[in-house]
Amino acid sequence: STSRREFWNSERVKAAYLNLSEAYCLIHQYQKALTFGKKYLEHLIGGPLSSCSHDITSAYYQVAKLQEKLGLYSDSVNSYQQYCDLNKVLGNSTAAAEAHGAIGSVHVAQGNYDLAMMHAHKSFNMSRAGGDRKLQLAALIRLGDINSIMENFEEASSWYEQAWDHNRMGDAPKLRSQTALGLAEVYKGTGHYQHALYFYEQALEAAEEANEGELMYKCKFKIACCCQFSYSAKDLAKGCQAVKDVIAHYHWLSRKAIVEGIVQPEEITHVLVESYDVIQTILVKIGEHVKALQYAEAGRRHRFLTYTLMEEE
């Protein structure tokens, strides 16, 4: 019969750690996912580099993403850098360009905009040299995003417009949606709400084409937030329908998290709280005061239940 030591050989141990990390990630238990992801990486590093170099680079990438999600930004940058350096050694310039983009995003979260810009430019230059069109588009969008966050709206618009011109009728609808969202944010930031609304609607159309569910609801949320500032009956009706869809969807996500016993992402709470405020604003503008009060009460109940659950956790 097979002994326990023989059964739990190195390959089975690695597979177990990988499966546990992936399983915990699926239920949003990111700290446990990271713990097992790091154990998986440690076992890989202990083996021969040539036989599992792809697995090692993938493991560094997964660990880096989990560290980023948990707010362990310095650790995340180090892991992404290891992923980048290994791919450069292996001659995978596409993955290295992707890594520079990811490092840039982490630096944005830390507020290190100069470093973020440097890595975003590296990602753009490497993807352009390698001829990877989609990665180049992603880098253009990232450069726009960084400048937009810094409120360099003219510079941000220039990067977004390059991406828009390259992909207006292209085969990457998700990237087109992200570009349109960026342009919309620039117009919103400069007070041009009608232009912003146009690009939010373009973003939604592209997200629907890409069948990207969460991106679709993000676009609907942005449309509603923009429409609340209008006095046009058409815009208000459009915003009202969009925010109703958002509230229904995020309530479903909230209930799903509770039923599955997983930690509810903060974004769900944030979007629902703001959506209740938006729909009240719109309903008051169109004279639906009773419905506005009903949504105010529903929003109050949601806040109470959410913070009660947070205290229990």
C-alpha cells in the first residue's frame, strides 16, 4: 500500500496549495488565498527552474494580484517586479510589458504618480515595439487614467483619444468601453456633462457588445450619476431607469454574498449607498416625492443592515 509520505509527494503538495489558493480566491477569502499561493510559489522555487519556469512566473503574478487586492502594495510591487524580471530573462516581452502596467497601477493606488507614469510609459513602449495591439491600447488607457487622476485633463484626453481613434470600430469592445469611460470622466471633470453622458453611453454600448456584465453596471451607474445633474426630462428618465437597474443588480450581489457566507466587497456597499442618493435626487426633480421617500427609507434600511453585519464580522 502507498504510504502517507509517498502519497503526499512534491507534486501533490503543490497541486493542493494551488487548488486551495484558487478556491479561497473564488469565495473572496483573499488572505487565505494569498497564504496558500505563497506556499505554492515557495514549493515551485525549490524545484528546477527550467522545468517549471512558466508556473513560477504565473505564481508570482497571482501572488502579486492578491497582495494588491489586500492593499499590501509594497509586497505587490516586489512580486510584480519578480514576474517582470523573470519574463525578461525568458524573452517574454509581452508579459514584461503587462507587468510594468500592473506595477504602474499599484503605484497609482499608493499615490506615487511619477513612478506610475514611468511604468505606464515602459508598458506602452514595450507593447508598441512588440506589436501587441491590445496591450498597447491598455497602456494608452492607463496613461489616460493616471493623468485624469492627477487632473491633467488635457493630457489625459490626448491619451484617451489616441486609444479611441485606434479602436473606435475595432475588435476590442472591452477596451473601447474603458476608453469611453475615461473620456467621459475627463468631460465630467471639466464640467461638460452632455459630452460626458454621450461617452458613458458609448461605454455602455461597448460593454454590452463585449458581454462584460460588471462593466455594464458600472457604466449604468455612471450614466445615472451624470443624469442626476440634468433638468431634461429625457435624461432624468434615462438616469432613473439606469439607477434602478444598478440597485437591483447590487442588491442581488449583496444577498449572494450573504447566502454564500463570503466577505461583501466594499464596492457593493459604496455603489448601493450612492445609488440610493442618486435616485432620490432624480425622483425629487421629476416630482415623485413619495417614491423618493420610499427609496430614502430603503437606503436607510440597507445602511443599517450593512453596518450591523460589518460589526458582527
